[in-house]
Amino acid sequence: MPFLRISALNKKLLMLLACGGKKKSTASKFKPSISNRIARYHLNRHPLSITYNEILNRVSLNPCPADRSAMDLLTQSHAAILTCFKNTQCHPHRFIYCLAGRLFFSAAPLPFGGPRKTPGYAAFEGEDPDQLLSFIIEAAFKVYWNARGRAGLEIIVETVNLILDWHKQRRKDELDELMLKGMKKAGHIPWFGASSILEPLRHVDEVDSRLECVLFSPRRSSLRTSPNE
């Protein structure tokens, strides 16, 4: 992709990436996209949470105790997704934009889809990838808590795992396309015209430790029974 002059939006994004690298901490702090909204949520009788599988580096949607607060569920789900993304060689912001690129289209389930002129994702007004992830999680949980279905939560989990699978399979071009689509629909790069991928958001191959060792089997030999053999 040809390198183009960095726009004002790209400059701001580059500064955010420089200040918020993934190596500082794997801790996650959920920030509601709309202040004071959490107190008005009415939790479903069967609360769900997105949880992290450390062995597989994947997420899943699981039931949780009924006494968990809305903020606890949002924070845990946010941390689970972010931890998955941070356990790769790529910057987690790359995958957050890929997630938006896969979810933000008019035919997507609530809360992301809707009429072409006013889809659900158009409500996002944040300025950085962390706010984007918070918006995605909070919006899907709000739909579920309002008894309007769990399809939004299910597609988040499915898409996070799909992105990680594509990354392992080195499907760089498809992820690049998803990432740029997510950046455009989030309003973080111009909608029209070509855009360059900033260096912190570019693909980085994973290093498979199994390829760094040499496996060999010692030659088997029969035991000698006499000095002349």
C-alpha cells in the first residue's frame, strides 16, 4: 500500500499508540462510553459474561453468578477481549479496529446493525480504540439486559476468535482490510480515498517456539557381547 501524507486524524492516532503501548500492563479498566448509564441497567435473570481462556487464548460467553454488578460484567468482558489481543505480537488496537470492521455494517445484529442511514454503530463518537472497544461491549450488553437477545454478545465472541485465528493463519491482507474498514466506520480516518496503515498497526508474525528447537532421535544400537564385535 503506498505511503500517503499523514492526516491530522492519523497524527492523533499515532500519538495515542505511542503513549498507550501494549507492553505497559495487561490490566484493563472499563470506561463507560456514556456516563452514569450503568446505574440504569436492569440485569437479566441469567447474567452472562465474556471470559478468557488462558490456555487457548480465546474468549467465550458464559453464565455467571446473579449477584454480579453490571460494572463487574463489563469490566471482566473488556479485560478478557483485551488480554486476548495483547497476547500476540501485534498492537491490540489493530485487532480492536478489525473487530469494528467486522461488526459495523447495517445487516449486523443489534446493537450494531440497523437502517443504512442510521445503523446502531453510528452512535459511536469516541476518539480512540479503547473507547471503541468499550462502546462495542457496553452496547451489546445493554441489548441483552433489555431482553432483546444475545446475538450481539455472541457475534463479538465469534469475531474475536475469528480475528485471532486469521492472525495465526497469516491472513494479513484480510485483516488489513477489516482494520481500515473499522477505522473508517469509527470515524478515525477519512471515509473516502486511500489510507496508509500506520506502523504500530501493521501485521507482525507470531514466533512459534516449536520451530526454534531441533528434534532428533539417538541412533539405536545393539549391545555388544564381546570385544571382537
